[in-house]
Amino acid sequence: MAKRIFVVDDERCIADTLTVILRKSGYEARAFYDAESALEEVEHECPELVISDVVMPGMSGIEMAVLVKEHYPACKVLLFSGHSALAGMLEDARGQGHEFEVLHKPVHPADLLAKIQNASNESEAELESAE
């Protein structure tokens, strides 16, 4: 079964393009254009991975990531951003016990797919150690 991935970015072109790349790579991917709608869907259909932009109108990707990890700890989160001033936002998340890696935009598809594969490998290793 294909791994389910949610892609969240307020720039529709980026979310849609990443979703197409992921689908062509064998993943079950869905695009969302804001954190709130992605969170609503996570409640109904929790993905294995959420890939999200950090800076978006309304809820930031980091705020969404914290909520996802608090309610669905098995779900991996990968963040990306074109903004360099993220230290404060990441420090707030760290203060809540969450550590997130942030890829810098533009993300080359090969690099993104490698990160997704690494996240999948980490999930499998965590499942094996829990057994």
C-alpha cells in the first residue's frame, strides 16, 4: 500500500507540483492550501507524513506540526520554507518538546524524495524496536 502524504502550502502551485511528483513516485499524496484544512483532514485520515511550508497565513506550519505530533505522534512531519528567520518559531516548538527539520525552498524533488524515504525508514525502525 502506498504511503499517505499530505502536502500543505499556501502557494497552490507548490503544493500541487509536489503532490504530482509524489504521486508519480508511488505515494498517495493530497494537497492542502492552509494548515487548518489539513488538520481537519488529519483527524479523519491520518497520513504517515505531513510535508508543510512554515510561513502561511493563519496557522503556521510549525504550529500545525506541533498539533499533529501531539495528537498523532506516529505521523512524521517535514517542514520547508523560503524564509530564513525561523529560529524563534523553531525555538518555541523545541520548548514544547518538538524538534523539526526544515528544508529550504526551493526543494529539489530528488532531495525531497530522499528525505521522505529517510522518514519512512525511521518509522519502520521505530515500529521494529517497539515490538
